[in-house]
Amino acid sequence: MRVSMSLPVQDWAACGPAARQAEEDGFDIVTSNELRHDPFTPLAFAAMATERVQLVPSVAIAFPRSPMVVANLAWDLQRHSKGRFVVGLGSQVKAHNERRFSTPWIAPAARMGEYAESLRAIFRCWETGEKLSYQGKHYNFSLMTPEFSPGPNNLPMPPIAMAAVGPLMLKTAARTADSVRLHSFATRKYLEGVVRPMLAEQLTASGKSFESCEITGGGFIATGPDEATVAAAAEKVRYRVAFYGSTPSYRGVFDIHGLTDLGLKLTEMSKQGKWNEMAAQVSDDVLDLFVARATYEGLPEAINKRFGGIVDSVSVDFAPGTGANVRRSTIEAIKKIPSTFRGFPT
């Protein structure tokens, strides 16, 4: 299993040292998020400070950015990291696209599939010199002159990771992406019974397999140096489970466990604005369906029980002040958990 950590994207000066430390500790991947800050720039600082770890935005919001804009960013990050960049993309939801980004919300799954295809068409144009000619329903690219082409990198094409929640996006990601980034609101039973079979069918139909398509996420991790810290982290997860569980489109995760009534209750409470009361509706038994929780010493076993055999990488963030020996031994133990993924196609 591969292990990732998130960069302090709010502080560019800290990104390089944090990435270098992550590499020394044995992490496989460093990620950046797009919440309050740009997700690409921190990875540039990380690239300059490291030699081995992969660099992944988790995730960059696709539709407000033209694929050509993302292609330029990805090409430069791939070049300067010497082939370690992964294009992490997500669609976000309708309200954020329309009201936060002023971007039309049209056929998101189909558009994400074309987004991935057009990125590869642009990459091939730059790498091989072939004529740029991508014609889709939502994206069309046919103009590239030498003045605007960055030219070949002489490196593998940057892999594409796609965030997916619903059936249409999961199927699209399996067909068109190299990595599927699963939503945290998921349980082992849901992943085994619903998500994995759906992905397997699409991968097989596309001539692909789980060995070349990395599956990431699909749950929460609550950890720390002692039980009190773990308990505090678990309470934050309890709130997230209640928050996501109140969304009708996520109801299927509750349904498979016979928890439909809980989902309906949380939805009603959200409509009433009872956000601070919703977490109390999530019992410990329900919480444990979604989270691997343990101190650092027991974390590898907890991750194996919750994620082993169904995902290929997880994200672990250590508390400030955690000793290097603890970080490195914990990461080493997690990396020994078997997984199917063997590497991105080159």
C-alpha cells in the first residue's frame, strides 16, 4: 500500500521542507488541496525540494479551467519533477461550479471523460509533434503552433487521477483515468459490494485492470500518539459522517447497511439548520464503518482491517512533534499492506 501526506498549502515557504521531510520519512506521495488556495503552486516548491515522491493535487477543480491551461501546468510540473506529477482532477458539485466559479454545469461525467481524453491529446501533440485534433461534444482542440508548444519532455505522459462519487463518474473514471480517487463517505461493505465491482466491469471493458489503475481513499483515518488524541480526531470524523450522510445523493452508502432512516433523519436536521446536533446521531458502531482509528502503534492493523485489499493508497497526517522514528516505522508498516496496484502505464 502507498502512503500520502498533505502539504501546508497555505505557506509556500513551508512546502519544500515539508515535502523533503515526507520523502525522508518514506511517504510515497505528497498532495495539495484546493480549498482556500491554489493546488498547483505548492507542488512546484515540493518538486524542487524532492527526488522521489509523487506530486498530486487532490484535487484541482476541472471545469473552471480549460484543459489547455491544466495541460500547461501539468507539463511544466512533470518536466521539473522529472516525471513525478499526477494530474488530480475533480468536478466539484453544481452549486460551486455555478455560484462560486460562474461555470456552467452540463453533463459532468461526460465532460470529465472528455477532459481526460483532451489532456492526453494535448500531451501527445507536445511530445510527438502529432497534429492536435480532439473533437468532442464538450471540448474541441485543433490549434497548436510551434510558438505555443512547450515541446517534448522525453518523459512518460502524466497520469490522470479523477475524483468520483456517483455511478456515472465512477464508471467514467475507470474508463478514462489512471487513478480513481474515492470519496471519504464510504464503508468497506459499500466499496466491496458496489464500487469495486462497478470499477472492475469498466476496467475490463476498457482493456485495463486494477494493476494499472490506482484506487485511493474511500474512508477516514483518525490517529494520534495517544487515545485522547485519537478520540478527538474521531469526533471530527463523526461530524463529517453526519454532514455527508445528510446529503440525499450519498444515501446509498447508508442504505447498504440498513441505515436509511438515519440518512433521512440527518437530511431533515440539515434542513432545520441543526448542524451542531447532527453528529450525536452517529453512534460509535456507525462511525467505525467509516473510519480506521487507532494510535500510531495500532494504525497499520486498523488500516489493513478497514482498507486492506480494496484500496491502494491512504493519506496519513502525523501530529506536530511526532518523532521521526515513530513516523517512519508507522509508514513502513502501512506500506507492507498488500495492494493490487503495480504502477501507472508508461
